Amino acid sequence: MKPGEQHTPILIVGAGPTGLMMAAQLLRYGIQPVIIDSKQGITQHSNAIVVQARSLEIYRQLGIIDRVLSDGKQAQGLIFNQKGKPLATLPVGQIGQGKTPYPYVFLYQQYKNERVLLDYLTQNCCPVYWDTSLKSIGQQADKIVVTLAQGNGEEYQLTTDWLIGADGAHSAVRKQSDIAFNGDTYPHYFYLADVELEGEPTDYMNIHLSPDSFTGFFPLPEPNRYRIIGNIPPGVEGREVTLDDVLPWLKEVTGKEQQVKQCHWFTTYKLHHRMAEKFRSGRCFLVGDAAHIHSPVGGQGMNTGLQDAYNLAWKLAAVVNKQTNETILDSYADERMPVAKSLLKTTDKAFNLAMSGNLLVSFFKRWIMPRILETMWSNETIKEKLFLIISQTGISYRESKLNLHLSQATKVKAGDRLPYLKVHDEKKHEETDLHEWCAKPGFTLITLGHIPETELFALARWITQNYAQTLNFFYLPPSNKNRHVFDAFEVKADQRKTLIVRPDMYIGLMADVVDTATIDNYMRNVVGVFKS
């Protein structure tokens, strides 16, 4: 099957989690993309198994969170072991309590992410054209001419205004755009086993450290099912490895024999740490693994790709819908490249520490690291900061040109993710939260403080006249039940505050006044929004 149209506003190459998220976000803004993939269908086996809190917040905004939560599993903790004996136990069950609706580490395999997003596309009449690959790209000033090929060898051309490369580490879009993919390959070979084990099930993730190896047991949502990841044991490298080759090594590192009832998948692979030299070339953009790949430490990879798509989609939609100037697209790389660079640096350090066979490092892992971890875990401030990193809720774009901070507030600033704060709706007499206020597509204006009714009506009328299609409006008056919201944004009793939240739930504007001139300046001159 091939698209019936000869032109599409946006062509997405790659129907993994990142590409599917890109399409799902565009659909929210009324844009019907074309999405292709050289595979026959969604992934049946997948490496990624962790969905972090920030990604779950995106699923909530899409309206599919209930299905995601019903088919996954919360991890209760992380245990570091050596020779079968626990060195440190770190509970993670409700580690981020009060910071997000999802204050935990959630286990939900990649193929399930793909399936739930594909269903979202299907419900919105957006098919994926499987068994279709990208052959060539021809960039022109106002469009791109692409040649696509189906599995039967038939080739055809399609034109598109914008091309998204979500096609993984071997991205054809990146190669066709002649973008360097700088980095290296780790020297070790690894195995991955998706197995059902005998014995008492656990909701804890177990990491087994030996002098120069790493083995992880991760519980999956299905009963007694685990994802086992580790480096190929000594003596079997250089030939085809099977699960039987690994089992004796697992017994040695875990201190007990692993009784495998069924093996659903076993594979070997090498790990890479690379990043694209740039995330954009003309009308082509790179997202997810096409832009950056790294070690699986911390369960960050798939989540980072989902957020790449989340960041780019609303900006691209605004351009396609002729609501903003094209210069807004420059902010994608400005915001996401530092995130990818930082992630590569931190995961590389953690991975090299886990794999090092150096005697001093081995001594550190065995005797010192567990005590450091448990001490850190007993400190609530440190634990909170670690959760912000792991959950990706702590990612900030404070340096972005899309921000305008006109406030004396220092705890939360423009460029930060909108805090998850519960709100008592005085008008409806019900509980909600700030994230729920941002459920609709577009920007969200939130005003805090006492505003007379006549001024509120005038502000609402001005928004309708100037930004009816791009700005949703909420007002929160002072009240005892919502005092915590005012405290979070450092709003004193006699003050007002303006927040404009971007479509990706990051604060774009924070101002200590509420007036149309400030709002208009931000929307027109900072974001580049055209008036209605």
C-alpha cells in the first residue's frame, strides 16, 4: 500500500516509538502526516522496557494513560548485588511523590508503546505505510522530493514540506542529509534474554556487579517474566552465543542456578554512544535514535526520543498551520541537543564504571559505592534530585530563546517544566491540577492573584480577538486551598502573576504583572505567533 496523495505536509520516516509519537502529536493539531517504515509491522521484540514519569505525563495529555498503566508494572526498587549478596537496596516505589502523577519507575516494553501509539493513529485515520523505505532525498527551497520504495521493488516519488528522520541509529534520512554521527562503539558484546523464570516473583530490579561485568534482571509486567541484560561471559566471545552458554555465567554472578521455564527472545549485540553533528538540515529533522544513541543505563533512550518528538511536533504544527514564523523551528536543536549531549556524557561515565575491571574501581564498587548509594538514598533532598534526573521531569530549557522571565521568582523560572500542582477549582468545586489545565492543544495562559471581574472579561475578550486559536485561558484567584500554588510561584498576598505554558508543558513566560502588552509581546515577538 502506498499513499494516495502526491504531496504531504510532513513525511515521517520510521514508525518506532519516536516516529509514532511524532505522528500522534501532529494529529492533535489537525495535521495528517504520512509515516513510513521499512519493517513489516510493529516491533515484536524490543530492548527498551522503562517508561519514565515525563513520558507518562505525555501519554496522559494524549488521553491514553489509562491503557498504558493497565498494561505495565511499577518497579518497587533497585538492588545492587555482588556474588548473590545484596550490597544496597534503593526503594523507588513512590520516590517522586507529589512531583508528578507518576512518581515511580514504570516497566512497559517498547512494543507496547508502539502498539498503543499505533492504535491512537488508527483511531484518527492515520495509517502507517509498512514495508516502505526511503531511497533518496532532493531538497528544494520550498519542498523536498523523496523517492520511496516498497518491498516489491516498486519505486515512486512524493513531495513533502518537511521530513522527519525517526529511523533509528542507521538513519537513511541522516545519511542522505550527509550529517555526521560522531562517537564510538563500546568494545564489549552484550546479550539480552526475555525469559520466564521459576521461583518467587519480585518487583525489584536487580543489578549484579562483578569486577568487569554487569548483569541486570528487570521484572516485566507478565507473571515471572524478566528481561536479563549483561555482557557476554569470558570464553564464549567470538562465536554464536545461545542462552545455554550464558546460564553457567549467570549462576556464577548471581550465586544461584536460574531455572528458565521459557525463553521468549535471546539476542546479542554491541552498544554505541553517538550523536549527530546537527539535528536539522534544511527541511529535514532528526529525532530519537537517528539523532543520538547511548548505553541503556538509567532507562533514558526511548524516553528521550519521545520527548524529541514532543518538543518538535508542536513547533512544526504551528508552522504548517501558519500560526507562527518558521524561526521557531531553530529552537528544536537549541533545546534538545544539550539534553542529548548531557545524557551521552552521564550514561557513558556510569557504563564505564560498571564495566571497569580496574582493581581500584572494583574495590570501590564492592565496598564504597553501596554505602554511598544508601547514604544518598536516606537524604530526601538528594533523592529528589536523582528522581528529577531519572524521570526526566527535571529537564529545563531556561537558556532557550523561547523563554521570557520577567519575574523576581527564583524557585521556578521560565524554561522549567510546569510543576505538577493540584488545584481546587472554586467555581466547579472539584479537584484538578495544572497539568490537566494544559490538556488542550496550544499555549495555556494562567493568571494568579486577585483580578476584578471587569478586568477578567476584558482579558478574555482580548484573547478571543487576538489569539483564539493558540491561547487557552485559566484564572486562579487567591484561596486557602490553593495557597501552595501561590507559594510555588512565589506570589505574595498583594501580587499577581502571569504564566504562559507552552504546548509541551514548559513555562514560556513568567511575569509579575497581568497585562495584554506583556502577553502580546511574548506571543508575537518571542514565539513569533501571528494574531488571529
